[in-house]
Amino acid sequence: MSKWFEHKGCYYNLSKYYQVCLGDENEILLAPFSFNGDWEDQEDHQLTILLFVSKEERDNAISKIRDILFS
């Protein structure tokens, strides 16, 4: 079953991503591969980066994503 998350008018199918992690203070990274935080080897892969206005907004979004994934 697909699990969807809306961000700035776009819908992301979380079921298509292998890993969801926090990026910089205002980012959430959606990775279709296992990501260890080393950017050097990621040229061939496409990360989806969700940008937020603030860290608080980002933290609220990661909580919503967690609820979607584990409900």
C-alpha cells in the first residue's frame, strides 16, 4: 500500500524511498538507496530534498512522515 506525504503542493510516495533522514537544519532527505551521509559517492543517485522554512517546520514534517510510515 502506498503511503503519501504532501509538501508544498506536491505528493511524495514514501513507499518508493528506501530511507528518510534529516538533512541540514531545514531539510528532509528522501533517498531511493541506503544513504550514509557521504555525498561524494552520490553523483549517480538522486536524492529528493524537501526544504522547510524553519527547523521547527521540518521537525513537524518528520513527525508526520513517521506517523504515515508506521501507522
